[in-house]
Amino acid sequence: MFSFFKKKPPVETTEDEISAPASPETATETADTPSDANIETYTTLAKPEKEKTSWFDRLKAGLARTSANLNIFGGTKIDEELFEELETALLVSDVGLPATEYLLDELRQKVKQNRLTQPAEIREELIRLLTELLTPLVKPLEIGRHTPLIVMMTGVNGAGKTTTIGKLAKHLQRHNQSVLLAAGDTFRAAAREQLAIWGDRNRITVIAQESGDPAAVAFDAVQSAKAKNIDVVMVDTAGRLPTQLHLMEELKKVKRVIGKGMDTAPHEIILVIDGNTGQNALAQVKAFDEALGLTGLIVTKLDGTPKGGILAAIAKNHPVPVYFIGVGEKIDDLQPFDAQEFAKALLS
């Protein structure tokens, strides 16, 4: 869910309208006209009940391969063999050793305390424990506390960062936020073109250059947003591995230059993670957090992966809030993370 302070007239866009992409060298004019509405009481927006149901069904379908690994509760008794099977299933699902040991130790205690006798009762208890483990990761992306709110998007190559920016921009528009995009991936030409398509699709300004310094692009975007009173700026950055130290230093430079453009910025530093990478995702979280100080994560491509347990590993080893998870290519397949519905879908 989003938390916000300002109320503005909604921006009407059509999901399937994609015109020719805007030129990467020039910015397209935005249709978002910020209002001068006064700051209002802090408000939290929740998804409508119908949308919640639809999303849960998609989430269950997306996590089906991981759920298949954990489908071991059809027996008639609780014994050591069941716990051994569960240990293997959790590890195969990339829950990781520390989180697996924690969950199994807690389950053994609950079996004794509550005198559980059926495997199905173990499943329900595991849902509760997994929800409890994941709950510290739940945090809404707060908007409206800065104008503009500067969001720096990072990630390794192929994580789906640029596509995620486009989807997130659409979500922000639905919550009455004007958006500006900065094509800070100056290394990959296709990234600029892809971002330009999203900009054209959603009638959002895209600040881009044919080539040049990504920090300069980010700085220009911040200055443009301040001049136009834009609500949110999202800065795309080139994909890189955390082991590429010179490229990680470049990210630090982008962060510093954004800070020169606006005090306290960037306000959000988000790492986009490919859910298929399993335990490698945990290493990415640690490395990017140490380099930049992450404020949140977006986990993509959870559909079709048997490694959906990686969120439990992150929660146990290096908890950074998970703002959104994605289970498909459609724009509505990116939704705010909810610990309980994730645990239920994983063990459905």
C-alpha cells in the first residue's frame, strides 16, 4: 500500500495505449499537472477487497513451483521423517540454513506445547511462524513527505529494473502523484529507449542523454522536478554486479550528486532483485546496502521460480523492507508486499 499526504486529481491513462517511443535525447511533456493542495492528515491507502482477492490468486499461481516443494503435509502423523522432509523442502526453496533452523526449532516447540498430532496442524503453525518472520519486512512506500520525493533505483543486470520503474510509475499515478523519470542508465542504449516507451505510455517526462555521466542526468532530473513541482522522481541506474567495485563507486557518486541537487535526497534507495537468483539475492542485498544504505527492496519474477523462500532468508539474515513483489509481466502483477498473504500463498 502507499502512504501519502497530498490529494490530487487523478491522471487518466489507458493501459494498452503505447505510442511510438519518445526520442532518448529529449524529454516528453508530462500530462501530470501538480496541484497546490494543502498538506493533509497522514493517510494510508489499502487495496479494495476485490483487488486483494484477485492479487492473492495471482500470487498463489506465481508461487506454485515453490509451493510444490513444500507440499509435504499430506501424511497421517508427525514424526522425525516429516521434519527431515520439511528441512529439505525449505532449503530447496532457498529459505536458507539460519531461517530453516529457526522455523524447525520453533515448530518442534509448538508440537510439544500445543500437543499437535496432524501434519496439517504443522502447516498452519508454519504459516504463522513464517508470517511472523516476514512481518519486519513489511513497510509501505511513503509518498508526500518530500516534494519532489527522489527515488534511486539500483540492481544487477537483468533484474527487471527498468520495467519495474515503469510499473511503479503507473502505480504512483493511480495514487495521484506526478512522476518524472531519469534515464541514468547511460551505458545501455536499450534502457533509455525502454524508459522512453514507458514515459510515452504513461505521459511522463523522461530526462535522458545520448551519452554522458549518469550523475549529471540524475542532477538535471532533480532540478527539473523542483522547477515543475513534480511529486516523485525515479532515477534509473545501469545494472552492475556488487563485485564490480568501480561501478559501485559510480553509484555512490550518483547518490552524492543527487544530494547536491536536493538536501536529504535521495529519499529512497531501492534495490530490484530477481527472485530466480535465490541465495545470490541475499548477497546482493548485503553488498548494495553496505555501499548505499538501502531503504527498500522490490522482488521481481517470483512467478515460475522454485526459490520463493528467499524472502525468509533476507528476513533472517539482512532484513531490508520489501516494498513490492512481482509475479508476472502485467502492470498489476507488481503489488505491495504482505507477509501473511505471502506465507499463505507459499504454503497453499
